[in-house]
Amino acid sequence: MSENSASSSSLPVPAPAPSPTKPALPDFQQRYELLVASISDYAIYMLDSEGYVSSWNAGAERFKGYKAHEIMGQHFSRFYTEEDRAVGLPERALNAARHEGRFEGEGWRVRNDGTRFWASVVIDPIRNADGVLVGFAKITRDITDRRAAQEALRQSEQHFRLLVQGVTDYAIYMLSPQGEITNWNVGAERIKGYTQEEVLGSHFSRFFTDEDRAAGVPQRALETAAREGRFESEGWRVRRDGTRFFAHAVLDAIHDEHGTLIGFAKITRDVTEQRATAESLEQTRNALFQAQKMEAIGQLTGGVAHDFNNLLAVLSSGVDILHAQNPGAITLRVLDSMRRAIDRGALLTQQLLSFARQQPLSTALHQANALIGSFEQVLRRASGPQVSFVFDLAPRLACIEVDEARFEATLLNLVVNARDAMPGGGTLALETRNVRLRENEVGTLPAGEYVRVTVRDSGTGMTPEVVQRAFEPFFTTKPVGKGTGLGLSQVYGFITQSGGEVQIRTELGKGTTISLFLPAHENAGGEEAEKQGHAERVLIVEDDQLVMAVACDLFETMGYQVQTAPDGVTALRLLEQHGVDMGVDVLFTDLMMPNGMTGLELARTVRERWPRVKIIIASGYPQQAMQGDPADLHEFDFVGKPYRLADLARHLRAPG
């Protein structure tokens, strides 16, 4: 071996440089314990198999207020309230975890200082490799703030539900995006008549009228609310029983936090009464304005008429003076023409004064049906041959206080106007009724009982503009020379001067109805009845039951109280039994009757014993054809069969 090689082989081999030393890593158990110990938002600790605390983390110390040395070895039931310990809740929790593999719950727990907090608790069993239970892992979280927020939300929702359900004046309910009803309050049930079970799931369009559904109103409401966020409207809605009410409705769109439409909130209120009140107020305002306008025109017209009368008086006196000077033939003809013009001017001023309510009235209590009956023939002739005239007079009509002649002139004016509105013929009806009016229901009339006299035609009707001016003097729609324009103004002046009101209802092409409203009076008796020319009670003697029924209807129509008898003997017995107390003012008897007493004999007996009773004899034979002396019948009023209301009214109003 060479030296070099020996030398080289004998050199020492250097040791490798040592690597840097790393700190020793804790095992898994250590890392887990550090993790658990550092958690402060959860109380995480261990229990042994009997429920005694065997570990404690920072979160447990923060929530429960115990240091580790204060609680280790203590039973976990000390965290429960006395009420929960008394019912064995801690033991039940361990048993549930032991047998079911887990226990989860919420409840009140108690801190070291005695205060309470609301805890969310999870208990899991811990078992060794052999499956033997060695303890429990318990995780507790303080959720007092979250529970308080949930409770506040729950109470708020409950209060809102109670509020919505307690509202009865509004229908408040929810709709799906398609319009199906999803809930229903008490107000909706009261207003619309449906229970919640009847409407849930149905479409809200069921509350709309057929006309609105056909026009697509419900769908437009949903589309508008979805597009604009809100839809507000008023209109007629239908209740469950089919009746209608006028509703004010608001439909609001509801979106979630992402802006997605999830439905609609609908609020409906029944405003039928408010609408009627508003309409009534508007009518009252219009009536007041019309009354004020007519009053102003009336004052102006009255002043002009008085001045015109003074001028006519001068002209009339001048004509009389010229007449007295024996003028020639030509001058005389001129003066006669002037006299006729003055007379026409005087008539015109009387009409103007009538409108202005400055014409004196001769009023008395009258039965309107009797006045109409006695004037019926004149009215029929005035209506003309092409008009079908119908009289519809209500029985037991109350009395009215009017000037008889002016009342008849009023009816004549209305009938002539109606006739002129039907140049090709038509139907004209005259109707009487007892009515009760509310305050300002017609014009400015106060509430009370009234008699309504109505003239209705099937003529051309009027436009709203014509109606507004219909009562103005000299206003007319007739051609020049065909009318003065004073007819309706006279009617208005007379009726208002009599304490009443005139109402026009008309539609172009569908005719006109003019109603006169006059204050009703109780049927008069005694001296007032004599002033009217008729009495209150009539004794009808007739053996034919059909004729008797017709006669009773006619007299009741004129406001009479009716007493009947089948023959003269019975009638006389009634009068003898009751005498004056019976209060018979009129005897209406058939001439030929059974049981041996004729109507004439009955009439003579009654005339002798009760001279104040008015007597009318009826017969199917003409008066001239009666057997015996016709003069015997002349001492009594006589009507031939068949008789009409006008015939009876004429005799009742005649003296005797």
C-alpha cells in the first residue's frame, strides 16, 4: 500500500452538518382542546355519564359566569331553572341523548349571578371503541337576542293579524299574483257576505259586476297594480246575495326582498251611503241655485208686470175716453183693435204675476182626485184624439190646500204641453199618489207627507239644457207663434206659491214626466167638508155585488170612508141604529132594489129624517124613462149607469 493511499485511507470522514431543530407539534388531542378552549361564542363542555361537568371552555365561562374551578365536578342541572329541575328536564335531556343519540332543545338557563338567558342546547353522547357510554358533549349558545327579535316579530305579526281581523269597516285581504284570494278578514265577510271558507282560492273577479268582468276591469286592475305598484278605483261590486254596493278599492302590489311580485294587498270599503249623501248634497245645491234663480226672475217679472199694468191702465182709460166721443167708423175699428190688444196685454200681465207668485189665491182643502174627476172631460178633450189618456188615481188620497181654478188650469197646461210633445200621438198618463219625502229629496221641500200629481207622456222629451230653463217666463222650444212660453212658468209659480215643488224627469226621445208635490192634509170633516163640496163618509146601497165593488173603489179613490148596505131596508136600519154618530154625509143608492123599498123611497125617508145628508140616486135607465113622475127624481142628484169618477165628482161638488 502506498503512503499516499494509506494516508488517504486513514483520513477521518467528516460528519454531516446537523439540520435545524423544529419545535415538537402537539398531538391531535392537544390541538382539539386548544380549539375548543378558544371558542367564546359557544359554551362547549363535557359531562360524565351521570351529568357532572368534566371540562369547561371560555365560551361556557362567558355565558354562564362560572370559572372552571367553580363548576368542575358540579352537576349540569344547576344551569336549569327551578321549574325545569322540578319536572326532571335535565334527566330527560340526558336520557334522550343516551337512547336516541342526540338531544336538541331551547329554554331558559340560569347564570352564576342568578340572571336568565335563552339557550339553544345540543347534547351528544360520547362512547368508547367498545360502544360504552363514557360521557356527553354539550354545546350551549346564548340566543336571547335572537329570541327577543323573533318574539317581537311574532307579536308584531299577531298584533297585525288581530288588527286586520278586528277591522269591520274595511274588507282587507290578500291575493296571489294571479288574483286568487289567499286570506280574508271579518270586514270582508261583513261587507261582501262570504265566509273565509267560501272564497279562499277563488278569483277576486267574482265580486265585480257582469259588465265589469266582460270589460276586463279585474284583469286591468291587477296589471296596473303590478306595473305601477298601486291601483285605486270606485265602482259597483256584488255581494254574495246578489245585491250591489258602491265600493272604494285600493290594490297594492307586494314584492319580496329580491323585487319579485308575490301577491297583492286589497282594501275595499263600502261607500254607498257616502256616495248617496254626496249626490243628495249636490242635488240640494242645484235645487237651491235653481230656486234662487227662479226667485230672482220672479221678482224681476213681478216688477215688470206691475209697471206694464200701469201702462195698460192709461191706454185702457184713453180708449174709453175716445169711445165716449162718438168717433167715426174707421176710428171705432181702430179703438176696438186697441181694446183687444189691451185685453191681451192684461191677460199676459196676469200670467206674469202668476209666475212671480204675486197673484192672490183662493185656497181651500180639496181632494185632488175629486178635482181631477170633475175636470176629466176637459182634460180628455184637450189631449186630442190621437192620444191615449190613462187616469191612475190612488185610493184614500190625502187632501191638499189649493186654489181650485188655478189647480185645474195647471193640469190643463201640463196636458196641453204633453199633447204638443206627441205630434204623432202617444200615451199620456195622469197619476196621483200619497208620498213621504226626506229632507231636500225634492227641491228644497222639508221632510213630510205630500200628494204627488204626475203627468207623464211618451213624447219627444227634453235635453238637460232645456230642463234647466223650462220654468223661465217666455222660454219655449215651440215655433214662433205656437206658444208664449208661460205655461210651465205659471205651473211653477202656482205650485211653489201653494207650498209645493215641481220636478221634471225626462230623456230625449223617451218622454217627459212632470210631478207636482203639494203638502198633504188630513181629510177634513164637518164645516171644512162642506166647504169642499164633499163629505168624508158615504153609505152605498146596491144589491149587485160587482157594481157595489166598483162604486166602493170610486169613492175610496176620492178619499171617502165607505159603508155599504145590500138594500134600502138594511141601509135605513143602519142609519136608525147609529144615527148622527154614524157620520154619513152622502147616501149613494141604486134606484131599483129588492125587499120592498126602492132607492127613491129610501132617499125621501133619509131627506126627511137627516136633511143634511147629500143624496145621489143611480140607475141604468135614463131619467126620462123612469116610471112615475120624473119630477120626483129631480129633487135628488141623479147619475146614469155606467157612471164614472167624473160623474160622481161633479155631483159631489154640486150644492144640495
